[in-house]
Amino acid sequence: MFPRVPDQHKTGKPLVPNGFGVVYVLFTTVYLFSLYFSGMVKTVNAVSAPLTLAVCILFGGFMGLLDDWMDLKWRYKAFMPLIAALPLVYLAQQYGLRTAIMLPLIGTIEFSSSYYFVIIPLIVMVVTNAVNQLGGLNGLETICPAVVLIGLVGMSELHSQPYLTLMLGPLIFWLILAFFNGRGKIVVGNVGSFAIGMTLASFAIITDLKSGLIVSILPYIFNSSLILLTILFVGKKAVVSFDGKNLVSDHKRSLITLITYKRPLTERQVVAAISLSIAFFTFLAVLVEVL
């Protein structure tokens, strides 16, 4: 059913089924629609959080499919998530969510009406693309977002928000995919990375956990900034070499190449290092939300 792609960082480059993220999109959509029809998550002003989240994830999956099929240029991928921000803008208005964001070391910034039409689209665009950019290694596209998602779910519970049910099914299913992806058995593809990026952004907006999300994804933002600045000023992409056992790089153009710069590491060591860095910032995000 799924096209196979070579695993570039395994000896012999074995073929691995690609595009399993579409299964996450389908399962999550059915799960969220079931929540809506069962009435387990209440609507506010006739606006349903499960339906809104389902629409956003569907669009994220659609973006990923287009990218897998057509290899979209970044100038298109960068701005396409803005379309998915529209239902979130409407939900935020109807739910009366806070228009202020508290940033560590800076303080609380009040955005007023610009929060709906500028900040929400910006969050969706940045998070979705940043998650998609940090990939290429087994487990990187699944384990790292799972860490952030677990943190967001935990933060919502600390605030006694009734949203555990909303994300419980998708989180469990994504962890199953992460288990097989981390072992190099499957690849979620762009359809998976875009869908899970959209999940993180949408869930954080629905649960009003913007500050926690921003702190959690700082490693993602650092990686994307490093990649974009390098392309802008140097005109070269980040490339990591594989010698049959270890990954190593001779430049610092991404988070992966920064970690492996003149320091040979196995694929699992690189994924573990990046996952731990994201876990650290997610822990800091929990402290920010609690304090």
C-alpha cells in the first residue's frame, strides 16, 4: 500500500514504507468526529473544539500529501498553513481566549485584536513548518513532537482544562507510530510531520497554552532559523554524511549538523540528543505555565 524509500542512514540502505502519517490523519479525524457526535467535549457558542482540530489536522495532512507527491517549494509550504488558521481564529473569538502572551524574561504582551488575525496565523505557520524542517532521521519526526505534545497535555491538566480526552487518542496512536519509526520500520513522511505540527499549534491555541508551546519548540525554531539564515547568506543546504556507522558533518547549518560537527555519532545518539533538548525546554515550558 505504501511506497518504499531507502533508509539513507542504514547499511545497505534498506527500503522502508513511507507515508504512514496518513494513518494518523485518518485515525485522528475519526476519533475527533466521534468525540463531537458523542458530546463528550462540549461546544461553546456552537463552536466545537474537536471539529476545529479535525479540520486543521486534515489540512496539515493534505499539505503533506501535496509535498510528498509534488515536492512543493518552500515559498508555498511556508504560507499554506495560514489557511488552516482560519477555523482557529473563529474558535478563539467565540471561546473568548486571552489575547495576551506571557514570554519569559520579557513579560506579558497584550496583542488585542491583532492576536486573532496576526499572532494565531503566525503561530500556525511557524510551528507547522518548523516541525517539518526538523527531520530526516529515524524517530526525529515522531519522538520529538510526541515529547512536546505530552507536555502540552500535561499543562492543560495542570490548568484543569477538560481537554485530555481531546488529545488522548491521537497521542497514543502517534506514540505507536513513534515506536516503529524510531526502530526504522516505517516513515511518517511529510504528511505525518505537517499533520503533527498542525496538531501542536492547534491544540496549544485551543487550550490557550501559547506560552508553553513557544518555550517547548525553541529547539525547532533554532533549527529553522539556522537553516534559513545559512541558505540566505551562504546559499547552501545542511548535509550530514554517513560513513556506514556514524553521522558526521563539516559545517553547522542545522541542529543535526551542529551536533555532529566533527563529532561522529550514531543516528540514535543524534535523535536522543535532540529529543533530550526538546524535553528540557518542554519541562521549562511546564514551569512557565505553572508559575
